[in-house]
Amino acid sequence: MTDSTEVSWQLDGITMAGTLVRPDGDGPFPAVVFVAGSGPTDRDWCSPLLPGTNGSARLLAEAFATAGIASLRYDKRASGPHVMDNLPKLIGTMSMKSHLDELVAAVEALAGQEFVDASRIAGLGNSEGTIHLLHYATATEEVPLVGLVLAAPPGRAIRDVLLTQLALQASQLPGGAELMPKVEEAAARFEAGEPMNPDPALPESVRMVLQSFETPANLPFARELWSESAVDSLSRVRIPTLVLIGGKDVQVDVHLDGDPLRRATDGMTNVTYAFPPHANHVFKEDDRTPAEVAASPGNGYNDQDTHLDPESLDIILDWLRGVFA
């Protein structure tokens, strides 16, 4: 039996909100703070831009509680039900530091719970969220984490991950291959500090993805993120770290991202790698081909009939038990 509670706290005059899940019993329990991926992805790892509400973070939190591990998952200030109220206050202030501030506040909120063992808190981030976790782990914070689970960390610059993803989407369209030079031209303009001005010939969905990087609410954060990867910080992490990349991930690749990460951590005994073959980007079990994923609305990540990849869940729980022991 588990118990879910809504909690909130203040950060720079904005109310942040999250969900605490505690196992049955008195505790104190070890705990995990979840860090969501890019864009308006919410605490459950769902997005208003994608269909489906069956988010992996909620499923993981429930599985953790059954295993005796408490958790907190939170909405970034630019996600969740209060995003429209928050965005005017965030314009021009969103940055790597502001995302780190959100994570710091969430960890402190989790550590302050009477049923949580504040000396045994780990972080679990997905995709872009892994970068914020790495920034936390390589800074000096009041509540140190005892371990990191990096679920689909980008081993290449975000720019390159994005271009690979858009190339897969374009490949599903008639004449899609001919569109990629136009995408690359827009990306080059952004990298040079100019407006992207994506070509009108590009599909609207592709133009929206590109333009999202330069909306006023996203700057200066998007320019900082553009050239960053998990490689930048992972080699400086000294606490136990589990790196997971799914064999069915069409955004972060076992080799294109996994190989640079392994080279950066060669000889580091605190870093463990796992590549569950049937896991997708959000660690649902997925046996579709990359083309089928790309052709599915929202990649089908959070459709109601999706479920966690059992092997990934076992790997994470076994690793956490060892860290919390």
C-alpha cells in the first residue's frame, strides 16, 4: 500500500507543486527526486504537446513505493497546470541556473519530510533532466545526493540529438530527406546567434520544434542547452551513477550517445551502464521499429496501454537498493 500527497513550496515568488509518494509504514525511507525531460513535460513525464497521460514517472514512483522507496516528482515552473500564470514571470529568467534552483528547492522539500531519510536521497532524471541532475551532483548543495539514475542522458550536444530526431521524422515524409538541409540551415543560424527563420517549406511540426528554442520564455536557457551534453559533467561526478539507455530509444542512441559517455568515464568505477534492449526513451517496453515510433502521434510514449519496461525497472530497483543499503 502507498500514499500520494500533493505538496507545494515557493521559489522566487512562484509556487512550485509536486507529488510525494510514500511507502506503507513509518520510515524513515530512502527517497528519489524525479527530474523531467525537456519542454513542458510535467511531473508525471507527460506533455500537453503529446497525447496520453500514462506517464512513466508516476508509474516508477508507484513501483518504488511498493519497494519501500519514497519519492517526489515536481512540475517545473514552465510546466504543469499553472504554466500560463508562471510564464510571464519567467520570461528572460529561464536558464541552466534557474532549472538547478528548481531542483535544489525540490530536494530540500523532499528532505524536509518527516518520513524521509535525508541522508539517503537519490536523483532520477530523464533526457534533459539528466543534465540538471549532473549540475546538482557537481555543485556543492546543502542536501547531497547519494546516487544518480541517468535515464537516457544525451552523450552528444542537444543540437545533434535534435537534428537526428528531426531527420527520423523527416524520413517518414515524402521528399523528407531533401528537407534536412533546410533544418540544418535554421540550426546553424541559431548557433550563430541569429533568428532561426525556418524555411516555410518545412512541415509545421518541424518548424514548431525549431522555433520553440527561441521563444522569449525559453531564453537564455535554450542557447545554453543547445551545445551541452551529459558528457560535460558526468566525468566529474564522484557518487554512484547508473546510466540507462534503452535499445528502442529513437532520441538518445545506445551507440551515438552511449559510446561518448563510456569514453568520458573510462576507468570510473562509480559509473554503471545498462542498455535494456526493449526500453524506449521513457523506459516503457516497446517493440516497434523506429519508423513506427516516428509515425505514431507523440511517439506513443504515454498511451494508456503502455507499461514500464520490466527489465529497466528491475535494473533501477536493484541498483537503488545497493546505493541505499
